[in-house]
Amino acid sequence: MSYGSEHIPTEIRHQSQEQRLQISWDSGELFYYPMEYLRVKCPCADCCGHTPDQAKLIDGKQGVTVQSITPVGRYAVKLVFSDGHDSGVYSWTTLFDLGLRQEQHWQAYLEQLQAANKRRKPSVIPIKVLS
């Protein structure tokens, strides 16, 4: 049963060494999802807003990892990231689209970063040590 999704995954593999998820789909497609890509494309309301004009440009997530993957019913997974972000529920429809249109989504993201003068690399905040 697809629960409103046109496609459902047949296998999800957490490839921590490669810092990506591998998802095989019932339609025969196989997509690789870099963890940074999944983090910056998080579908939660905090990241996307409730309307497109409320969407945030998520930057500084290069090197982020997925800490856990939890099924949500039969229609999605919840991902918890190493930066503490844990509110993203990725439906099968969202994940399939992110796989199918990864190149377009990623290129648009890079262009948004450049236009906003932001970067993929996390900012290093110097820590002042008091003695």
C-alpha cells in the first residue's frame, strides 16, 4: 500500500562511510542521497515555513551526518542529524522527488547560497578561553 505515494522504497541503506542514504524504489530507481543534501532540503515547517516565502536557507551543513532513521507509519521516515535537527519527516513522495530531481534541487540550492553570500562549510566560532 502506498498511502498516497506513487512510489514506495523497497530498501533504505544508511551508508555512513559514504555519508549518504541509498534508497531503492519499487519502480526500479536507485538514488543516493548525500546527508548534507537531505539536511538542507528538510521538509519540516521550521525549515520550509508554512508558505514558500517563510522558507529558510539552511547553510553550514557540510559534513553533517544522519544519526538515526525511524519509520513513521508506512509513508515516511524521520531523520535525526548530527547538528541536533530532528523534526524532519520525509514522506516517500518527498524522498522520491529529492532523488529524481537531485541535480536541479542541488544546483538551485548552491545558487541561493551564492546569492545570499552564505556557504556550505560550517562557520568556526572562536572560543575565548578564560584563565
